[in-house]
Amino acid sequence: MKTGIIVDDAAFMRMRLKDILDEEFRIVAQAEDGEKALSLYREYRPDFVTLDITMPRTDGIEALKKIMDSFPDARVIIVSAVGQKQIVFQALANGAKDFVVKPFDPSRVVQAVRRLFA
């Protein structure tokens, strides 16, 4: 079973993503900011990460850059609110493999993660 880390500053969003992904993937850790995301990535070496863009301390773009610098093969899906199109393009340019938009369409979330391994 593929393992993942969910990174979002909102506990509700982390729980929602975990509920969506739990049937097919094993969520090994969760983080509320980009600093913790990098630390957890180093510890768990997950198969994928869902990474929110807007977070305190270290935002999703900075965390993405740090993860990709240390782990160029990382599979990261960006999570963004509607209206952050420019930031999504920036994330894709920095190594993100896909993005999902809040509010989540559960089937789109699962499809995005599955595509990482197709």
C-alpha cells in the first residue's frame, strides 16, 4: 500500500483528506506547516505528499522547493483554494506533479494520487 503525508494548516482539511485517501492509501503522518512537512518527509520517505499552499511559517511553495531539492523524485500534489491559479503554475514549475482545488471533489483527489503511480 502506498504511503502519504498530508500537509495543511487546517486540521479539518487534514482530516477530510485522510478520510478520502484512507481506503486506498496509508497516511503515515500529518503536518500543519512546511517546516514540519520536510522533517516528516525525511523521517517517513512517503510515496506521496499532499501540500497546501497557504500555511504559516513555511508556505507550500517554499516547502515544495525544499522537498524537491532534497528528494528530486518526490511526488507532491499541491492543494489550493480557488483563485490561486498563478501560484499553482509556480508549484508545477517547481516540481509538483498535480494539484487539487478546495473544496475537494473526493474522486478528483483519489484520481490525482493514483495518477502519480500510473
